[in-house]
Amino acid sequence: MKFRDIFCWLACVVSLGAPASAHSVQEIVNKAPNGLAQTPPMGWNSWNKFACNITEATVRATADAMVASGMRDAGYEYVVIDDCWHGARDADGFITADAQKFPSGIKALADYVHSKRLKFGIYSDAGRLTCGGRPGSQGHEYQDALTYARWGVDYLKYDWCNTGDRNAKEAYALMAHALRQSGRPIVFSMCEWGTAKPWLWAQNVGNLWRTTGDIWDSFAKNDKAHDWAHPVLSIVDQNEPLWQYAGPGHWNDPDMLEVGNGGMTTSEYRSHFSLWAMMAAPLMAGNDIANMDEATRSILLNKDVIAVDQDALGIQGRRVAKDGDKEVWVKPLTGGARAVLLFNRGEQPVRIQATADHVGIPATQRAKVRDLWAHRDMPRWKGSLEAEVEPHGVAIFRVGP
């Protein structure tokens, strides 16, 4: 397609689709969902481990490792480049890749990822600049959406740095419309940090929306290095009350996984992964997959816990009981089953019990019980579950037919 043809197409789209014209922001928000992400997205994102030190070689090695490790077969499908892939915009305003970091270009990289039977994701920002100081998409929404479609992008993470006085609802609705007009199905990940409460209005705009600031690779609430950084417990307590807003195609996003990055114990990482699964959160690994150890692999590849996250019913689990540091969480699953998580926030081992009232399954009902970390069947359900839970640890079970 020649540039003048693209320009005419863009002019038409902008005149018909921008919120300031015939289509109001509310009309865009009210459009039917895009039909994508019927279960929480799973994959890998470069930021937590590599930040701006991301290259084409690293992405290719990660795609290779996702296949070789079994992650692809376990459900991880998106390979997402976060910030700092960008070069300058060309003379016509189209975004280019950093030629030193991505010498083959983004289209060739996307093709490589697709050749592995994986999907490809990319990052941009609703401001003039990204958080890393690269060109953002403000004023170029339709150009960028068209570029991503031509490159073969399947997933867009859209950040909220350097946005000035922009209205979040308008900015995200505009990019959502641009993506739909691009002619390619692209999952839309809204990274607005929850400031504008997107769970109240974005159900038909994005497929997932961040509910908190950025995750920090630590567990306890007092392990906070920066104002923007949130340890696991802090994020859990911010995300859990929003359970009623999640569902197929529109998910609460408590940020990417830190499993394997070194800031927590193996027990804490198991808790992190289990809580994300209970909250029907996107499972976006953030570690160096090509060099992960066996403990990390065993967590990320726990198919029983992944099945809790990916359950087709799409209900976010929630805390149903709390006694000091002892918590009981329940997530309804298809076919009348329940995922039940016993969580110990404290510093000493404790015994935690979930009753029939907590779980929502009568004591007289015949049901199987499976321990999802021990990978073994337990005695049949008799109206309660009880386990000794290590400090900062969890026990998680599936109870049902």
C-alpha cells in the first residue's frame, strides 16, 4: 500500500472514529466486546527481568525456550516486548524499531515467534513518550494500530506515562477503536495502574486492565522500595475486592509474574502464582525463561494450578474468611467444582481450615479433593479441608466432581 493510500485511509478513520467527531467516547465504550481473551491471557513479558535491556536475540531465545520448556504446551502463548523497542518515527510519522536492538525489524521477529506457534505482543503508551522515554502513541493512534497489524502483532500493552491532562477513558477508547479498525484481532492490555478505575467502564474497551501500580519482586507490604512499587501482599489486597468486575474477555490485571526473579522464596513464589490463579489474573511470566531453574519451572508449569486460572467459567476467586494471618479463598469452577486456597500471611506455620460454609459445597455431597501442589488425590470431601501451611505459604485444592 502506498503512503498516500494509507494517509487517505487514516484520514477517513480519524474523521469517522475519533472521540471528538461523530463517534463519542461513550459510543466506543458501549461497543460490543472484541471477542478476545475469553480466558486470562498467558505468556511472557520482557519488562520484569530485562527492562530496557531487551534485544531481538533475547526475544528469539525466549520464544525458543517457551517451546523447549513446555510452557507453550502448558498454555503460555504470548511473547510480549515491553518498553524500549522503539526507534524514531519516520518522515511520515510511522513508528520504527531501534535498529541496533532489533536489526531484523519487528515484522521479522513477529514472524519468528509465529513460526513457533506462539503469538506476538508489543508495547506502547498513551502519552507523547513511553515510560522509558521512547515515542508514545498520542496523536498517532491509528497509524500505530495499522503498523502493528501489518507487523503481525497479536497483543498490545498500552501504558500511561507522560500523558499530561489526558482523560484515560477517552485515550483508551481511542486506541481500542484504532485497533479494531486495523483489521487484525489484537488483545488490548490497558496499563493505566487503576487510577481512573477502569473496571467501572472498560469492559468493552480493553481485554484486561491494571488495577494497581507496578509489582515489585518482594512479598510483604513493608518491602517497598519505591512509591510506584507494590509487593505481592499489597497488590493482592488491592485486586481482591474487584472480583465482581472480571469475566471472560475482561480481566482484572494485578501485573506480571515475578516468579523466578530472585526477590522471594520458593514458597512465596508458589503463593504468588497460586493467588494470581485464584484471582483469574493474566499469567504473564516475567523471568529469564531461557535460564530458569527447576524450582521456577515447577511453579510456572503446574498445570493443575494453571487450570484454576484458565477455568472457562471465568469467575475471579475471592477471600471468604480471615482470622489474623489465616485466610480462606474460594473460586467457583465449571461443573460445580471449587478451587480452595488456604493462605498463611504470617511468620509461623499455622493450621487452617475451610468449612462447607466457606466452600459452598454441602458436607453430604460426594466430591473428590485434589491437592494441586502435591499433585495427589486426598480423602473424599466430608465437609471441610484442613492443612498445616508454612509461613507465607499456601495449600490449594480442587473440590468437586
